[in-house]
Amino acid sequence: MMLELAVGDAYGAGFEYATDNITRLNDLSNYVKHPKHHILPGHYTDDTQMSIAIAEVITAGLEWTPLNLATRFVEAFKRDPREGYAGSFYGFLQQVHDGAEFLAKIAPDSDKSGAAMRAIPIGIFPTIEEVIEKSKIQAAITHNTLDGIQAATAAALMSHYFIYHLGPKAELGQFLEQHVPNSYTWSKPYVGKVKSKGWMSVQAAITAVIRNDSMSRLLKDCIAFTGDVDTVATIALGAACNCQEITQDLPPHLLDMLENGPYGKDYLISLDAKLVLIIQKHHQ
């Protein structure tokens, strides 16, 4: 889960809002350097770093509180500052010193994709009700809006749906409509550029997962939307890696070339191993 979402994030980072790049280079042959950003090819962005923070709260068995979550957000950034965050939020993370200061100073009024992009690990909790509850708590820290919370909840439930084999991928949209009703029909195919609203990234990810039967085709399809494609790929690959109907065929070179610093590939693999043990306990 963590490894796959990081590959989606790192691959998508080279194509975010860069349409010309997508037309020429979206062939999975390599990670691509973004024409404007300074992120190195094969390096992930805020999508993965904040997902790591969420996963660390889960694997550490910490109480699911805004303070514990915010503390991990700050710690994950401070130990490994990286580009990819929105400029204002990057500056905010530089200025705050701990989770308490984060909560005291944040303006949690965004309806963009930040809460959804980090929600995939929450899908490991054993019941739909718990996933929804925990998704709302984590989303409200920064995205305490109807759209922000619903997008994050839908992303977490995508992951949950496949981890616990709740149905065929063709019925994913209907499942989400049952548990996260909103004015956007989750089962309706997303068309066009993915802009910054959270629901857009999630609906595009749902669309791509439903219409592809392999991880490689899924990744290319996520990028082909254009726009905020690293978030689409993060959500889609993080969920689809547990789908029995999707062939796990990410190109080995994308796995091999993913960054492997202190919080890179090996660390993500170790987090995945811990998450798998938790899932196994829930299945017992």
C-alpha cells in the first residue's frame, strides 16, 4: 500500500499540471523531471509524506486524536523537509514547532485534496463505521469542510473496500455513494482535467480503478487526466494494490528507482509489513 502509493505520487509528480510532458513522456519508462518544480525524479511529495504520518499513528497504536495526528504531520515534515506542499502550507510547517501549535494556528477551511491524498492507510481499520469516523477526525484538522471531509472519507473507504474484499471493483462507486452521499456521483466517470478540489482527485481515481485491470495501465490512465495527477495516482494505486481484479504489474524499474533515503523505499516497505500484520489481526 505505502510503496505503491509512493510510486504513484513520485511518477505523477513529474506530470502535475504539465500537459506537454504527459503527451510525450507518460509511458512508464522512467520517472520524469517536472519542467518547473525542483523535485528530483523518483522522489515522492507531500501526498506520501502525510500518508506516512497517518500510517505511523496507526502502526504505533496511538490514540486517534487531532493532537497525535498533527504531531506526526509536523514531525514527518521536520525530519525530512521536501517540496510538493502548497507554498503557504509549506511555510506554515516551517514555522510551527509541534502538533499543539499546528492545531492552534491552522485555518482548517480547505476543500482541496490534502486530506484525501493522505487517507489511504485509514482503510485498514476493520469496519466501515470506524473508517468513516477516523477519516472525519483526520480530515477536519486541515479540511473541515463538507467537500474536504467527504473526499477524504471516500478515499479511505476505497482502500477499505479492496482490503476487506467487499465487492467487485465495478461496484466501487455505488458502495461509496451508499456511505458517502454527496452532490457528486462517485460512480459517474470523471472526465476532463483534475483541478484542485478534493472530490475531483477522488472521483478520477475511482474512474481509473474501475476501468483498468492492471497497475501499469492504471498508473498511465491516472496521469492522462492531466492536472493534479500525482494525487489521483497516489489514491488510485494505494487502493488498487489490494484489488484482486487488478494485476500487480508495476514496472520493476519504477520500484527500483524510487528514492531510498531514511524514509524512502525500504522504510515504506517496513511500514507496509506492519500494516499487513494489523490487517491480518483484523481478519482473524
